[in-house]
Amino acid sequence: MAERLTKSAARNIFYGGSIFFLVAFTLLTLHSHDYIKNVSTDESTLTESVVRGKHVWERHSCINCHTLLGEGAYFAPELGNVWVRYGGRESAVGARMGLKAWMRAQPTRTEGRRQMPQFNLTEQELDDLIDFLEWTSRIDTLGWPPSDAG
């Protein structure tokens, strides 16, 4: 048994390890994509309204203050479960009315509190954004966020 590693053995270990981890990474990526597409995301309820709501979200850069499913800024609350926090599972109409009223009332000018700007969204934009937030709340996030408080 040789005491030292030869060049060819080192090269074989390098190439073998590189190929192994490349294959492992590729398989894990494919598995994650398959899980997201077919298990955790409810694609059947992805409507035009939800897509338009995502565009409202992006156009007004909501992610610069809010988080959505843990991604984004931490200045304002997590919105991945805002539909649940507003009671959307129990009363969809009540949650929709509450979210619209809250967005229309901004900024509240409450002293010492962070304020959301008034974006002057149209009724259609509000409905689309709320549809997007409702759809987002149905994504299986495997327990994220850890509390309903957002």
C-alpha cells in the first residue's frame, strides 16, 4: 500500500467526486421542482386574477417592505398568511372586505408606528391583489411561518 496519493488517484477522486455531486445536485433540483409544481402549489386555482394580483404586487414593490413566504424585507408583516389572519378560511367575504378597508385606510398616521404608503389602487387592482394573497395562503409551506402572527 502506497503512503502517498498519486496524481492519477487524485485526479480520479476529483472527477469522480465532481460527477457524483453534480448528479446529486441535479436530482435534488429536479425533485424540488417536481414537488413545488405538483404537490405544494395549487396550480388548478391559478386564475388570471391571481396573475394580475402578482403583477400589482411586483409593480408596487411590496416585497421591498413585506415578506412573502419568508422572502423579502422585514420592515412590514409577512403576507403569505394574511388571508388566514383576516379570517379568510371562515369568511372569505369578511376577509376581503377587511383587507380592502385596511389598504384604503393607509397611512393611518399613528404616532410611532411604521406606515404603509397609500398606493391608490383601483377596485380591480385591490381584488386582484387580494386574490393573489388568497392563492398564496394555500401554498403548502411545510409550517412556515411558524406562527399566524406573520
